[in-house]
Amino acid sequence: MKTGIEQLTLDERLKYLRIMRARYQEADRQTKTALLDQMVAVTGLHRKSVLRQLGGDLQRHPRSTERSATYGPEVQAALAVIAESLDDVCAERRHPQVVTTAEYLAAHGELLLTPTLRAQLAHISLSTVRRHCPPGHDDVPPGSRFGSIII
């Protein structure tokens, strides 16, 4: 149940449920219903999910396995070619132009654009483009590149 209220982070939600669990366990049936309604409203979870979490340990658990790489070396190589052709602009400016630039480069023989690669580039997120920036590109603080020019 999503509302217009700001969403809690996972840590905030677990902390809130740990606090409420003690009150919930000591309450009578009518109070439990009211507390459960309140927890559903605050957390945005369904009733059954709140009950399930109240019965658990309310701790974060590390992943049992790491995620596998979503994008392979061909996407990495394509992003490197695109970055170079756009003069290594920041990821925020590069991201909207990734597919268009890849198609342009493919038309001029600079990039082999397969349907799979095109689909991956169309679905790539800004964060992923930022992670695949060339090394040393984003380590310059904002405003320092042209600081000596501005008077």
C-alpha cells in the first residue's frame, strides 16, 4: 500500500518495528489491531508482511551470494567508445545519448551494434554509466576545471 508519504529506509523500518514489537506483544487484542493498523500505515507494508516481520528477528541479513554482472565486456567496450566520441563528458550528459550515439557510431563503422547490445544500452541506468566512466574522469571537484579562467 503506497501513499504520498515519504518512504522509510530499510534500517528505519526495522528500527520502528523493533520498537513497536514490545508494545504489540504486551497489548490486548483491540490494541493489537490498532497498533497493527498504525504499523501498516507507517511502513507501507501489507498486514501479513508486518505480522511476519514482527515474528522474525528484525535484523538485516547479508546476501548469500553476490549478484552476477548484468553487463558484459561488450557493453563496457561500447561505453568506452561512446565516452571517447563524446569527449568524455560526465555520465549525466552521456546517459541520454548512449543509444543515439551508438547507432551513429555503428553507421560510421566505429562500433559493432548487435540487437542484444542495443537492447542493453537502451536499458542501462545512469548509475551503471557512471560506474563505467573512464578512470580519473569524475575525480575533479566541481568548479575547479575552469577556476583559473573565471575572474
